[in-house]
Amino acid sequence: MTASAIRIRESSLDPATAVIDHTVPAGEPYLLRVQRGQTLRIVDLEGNQAVDVIFYNADDPAEHYSATETLLRQGGIYLTTGSVLYSDEAHPMLTIVADTCGRHDTLGGACAAESNTVRYALQKKFMHSCRDNYLIALQEADVGLGKRDLVPNVNFFMNVPVTADGQLTFADGVSAPGKYVELRAEMDILMLVSNCPQLNNPCNAYNPTPARFLVWNPV
Amino acid sequence: MEAHTITADTPSSAAAVDAPELWRQFAPDLAGRSVLFSELIPGGGHWSYVLPRGTTLRIAVLEDGANLSAVLYSAREKLERYNMPDSLKAQHTAHYTRGHVLMSDMGRALASITADSLGWHDPFGLLLDDARMAEKYGEQRYQAFRNGMFRSGRTGLLIEIGKYGLGKRDLIAPVNFFSKVTVDDEGRFAYVPGHAKAGDFVDLRFDMEVILAFSSAPHPLDPTPTYSPKRVGLALWRSGPAPADDYCRAFRPENARALHNSDMLYLA
């Protein structure tokens, strides 16, 4: 898979047959184990909600999703149908098998209190952030993961184009209410989610909203 | 009791250490500045330093087509490290040049680019590993080739950060100095050949005490068919920390805040 163009593909999976159907409220974390062969769907329920996700190998959480390995292997920066997410050990972790949004970001990272002081104002540091979500989810889970494991994440439903002259832009969202992305797990996965609470920029249209997670067993 | 006397065997002069002023070969304009050390990095070589705040590293291209994959960690708290996404989104950039700041995940400036002859250094963090290196160039291992063996950027960086107790999980996306990768409308990468020429250089000022680790192995998208990593020269001098009227502070308000956050670590 080399091209990174938008590739829309719908799924035939029926939510009624999902083994997990969980909605994460706006601004909250979620940690979920997904088995190899299972299919995971993330639904942008109300539109233009950034869902910040890091994947770990459930059997060896030191192995994590690698943005750089994924980008190098697909030769480009956007994720869509057909994109394979690789680990830092160059193992395929998940494959995007359906996508009604068409473009997901790999470069924008997750917001943090500290980066908010840089991007907006020093006094923004007490606002809630994705990094806080990640840290509390990992503290509570106590599975040997911590801050060093907070590597560059996937921002599902976010559009962060790079221009030909090397600028990083934050374009209007390509997502809309009900759009979803579906991934097949190629290994047992631990998925760390922050349903982004950022209020300082339009990544959530200034209104963070819930996101729905569904998991199906292999047929 | 007999007094000790200094004999001819006792090292007594600086000449006993083979630390020549290499910088005079590739950065003669630094004469008059307080150069602290200099080094020639062979192609594919790797090394690391702990470097204090207020020093500046001249990184000089000695042969056309050089690449230097570099990672930075706070020496004081190694959990604090260079963060590619935070740096790119804060500065709305997908390339680095003079004025840009390499930011940590804690909202601080680790280092600032205070001079640059090139105008573009690659921030996407792509790194050559052993498997890709073998697939692309074949194998050249130590037993047959001694120090002419092929070295990958990933292996070099893992060796270096290992010296500080950092492991694979801690290997972050590096900055690829001297390389240029553009992105088209579809998101596809294009490596720009012939970007860095001998004589090009970048100055990196350290705004915190950092661990800097690097490898001069080729960029993984470099289409050159043979393994031919290029040499790089390094010279560190005492520049002092960023002044109030610093170019990088004024470059963007985000950079002023990141440098402010670093200053707040050095109040004493």
C-alpha cells in the first residue's frame, strides 16, 4: 500500500452482533483489549471529534504503534482504508478495513497541559487534556505502562494536511456525524484512547462529543 | 620520607590528548568564539553527549548528501524528551530551519535552531533499520569488513541511548538534519535528492541540559543504491542561553513561551 489518497469503504458488520458496544463520553479515557482477528469500529457520533489512540501489543506492551514505521512503510502521512499500522518492531498491528471518513492524522499528536501553555497561553495549563487522560488510564490500569510509552498517536477523524512548502495546517474536519473507521487487529492489542477534550482550537469544533467503540469477533 | 618528583613519564601537556582543533577545518568562522570541543563523525557513525544549557553545536556537512538522525532527552529527567508532534503543531511546520525550536513533551525548548544555511531539515522521524538497510544495500558485516561494516540509524541510536539506561521503548522519532522530504496533496512523501552540500551547516543552541544522541547513517528514503553515508563535523561553543531579543523567541509566540518554560527550570 503506497498511496495515501482518501479511500472510502463501508462495512457490512451489524452493530447488533458486536461483542462490545461502548460509548466513551466527551473528554474521557478508555483502555480496551482487542483480540487478534477481532474487528474494532470507532464511530464519530456527532462529527469532527478527534479520537486520540495509541496501540500496544497486549502480550508485550513495550511494543507500541509507531507513527514513523507506519509512515515509512506506506510512503505517506494519512491513514485510510488499506493502511496498515505498524509497531516499532515493524510488526503489523492493525489494518484499516473500512473507513467512511477517509482521512486520519498521524502527525498532530495528543494535547497536553504543557503543550497548551506553549500553543495558547501559560494560563491554559489547568485545562483538561489528552495526556492527562492517558496518564490516569495507565496509572489506574497499572500494567507497566507510563509516560515513556506515550508515543505519537493516531488522531482518528482529524485532518492535518502538510503543504508542499512544508507547513502543517489544521484544516476543516473531513468527518461528520456517524462516520466511522474500522480496524482488524493483527495481534492482541491494548488500545489506549483519549476522547479529546481540547477547547482551544477547532479540532473538536469547539464542542467535544462522545465516541462509540464496537468490537466483533471474527466470522 | 622522600618527596615525589614529576618524571618525564607523567603526562603534563595538553598535547598528550589527541583532541586537535578539528573545527578549524570545517567551521573557521568560529575563531574568536570559545570552542569547547570538535569532532569528525564518520559516515554511519554514532555518538552521544550530555550538553549544557547555553552551549551551541555547529553541525557541518563535510560531504554532499549527508544525513544526521538526532534525538534529544532532558539530562535532568530523561522521561522528558523531544516530541515531534508537539513541536510541529506548535509551530505549524513540517520542516525545520532557523527560528524553529525543538520542544519537549513538557512544553519546553530543548534546543533552538539559531543558524541554518539550508532552510529545510526533515522532522518526520523516519529511521533506517537493519532490515531495510540489508534489503536496500545488501549485507556488510564486521567479520569480513571490520569497521567498514554497514551501520543503521536505528541501531546507532539504540546503542547511544542505551548508555543512559534508555531502551527501545524510549527511542523517539528523530530529527533528520540535512534531509528534505516533502508531502504532496495525497499525503505521499517525496525525498529531495542533492539537498545538503558540503559546507552546509546548522547551529543548534541548547536551552536545557540535554542528552543528544545521533547517527550519520543514510535517510531511509535516500534512493542512492549503494550504502554511502557521509561525514559530518561537530563543534560546540559557549554561546550563552537565549537572550531577551533572541531570534527564536521572536520567531513565534509559541517559541517565546517554550523558551520561557525552559528559563523557569534555571532560576538559580
